[in-house]
Amino acid sequence: VQLQASGGGLVQSGGSLRLSCAASGVLFLSIREMGWYRQAPGKQRELVTTITSSGTTNTADSVKGRLTISRGDTKNTVILQMDSLKPEDTGVYYCWAQTSPNTYWGQGTQVTVSS
């Protein structure tokens, strides 16, 4: 299974970015949940938001109302719409997927929010 993430970059505080992640090498129905984690410099990796195959989302309180996950137009794709970005949102964003019983990680994409 491969997770290909794209869409990171540099944006000013209050701006928006859109990340996408596509999973390949796996049957659509075998993915139970997909989403995003992030890691800021010097900090541990943390949950951003995930979405299950039935559409249930799990989102960190720190990003609720600003970062929104949704399914893409094609199967095995998720989108992270990031609005009202803050400098503390800076970090490497990792796409994540869970089948049963395995967990997969993408290579990470850098998001930098300048103040």
C-alpha cells in the first residue's frame, strides 16, 4: 500500500491550503479509516483528523472549525481543507490509512504558516 500526499506549502497566517492523499495498492473496501497526522519541530506526532469508511470523522480540538477532512472524487482519496491557518499549524503533515490489521503512513508534506 502506498499513500501519496500533495498540496503542502508556505502560506501566511489566516490563509488556506488544501492537502490530498491517494492510496494505491489496496482495495477500497479494505480501508477502514484514513486521515492526517502532523508533527511540529521538536514535538511528537499528533492527530489532526480522520474519516472512517462510513463517514464518521475524528478531529483534534485545536483544529476544529478550521481544518476539515472529506473524501475525494475518486475512491481511496481524502482531502484536507485547511482554512484560517495559524503559525502553530506549521509542521509535516502525514497521510495515514488503516486496514485490518495494518496501518500505513505516507511520506509527509511540509506546511509552513508564517506570522
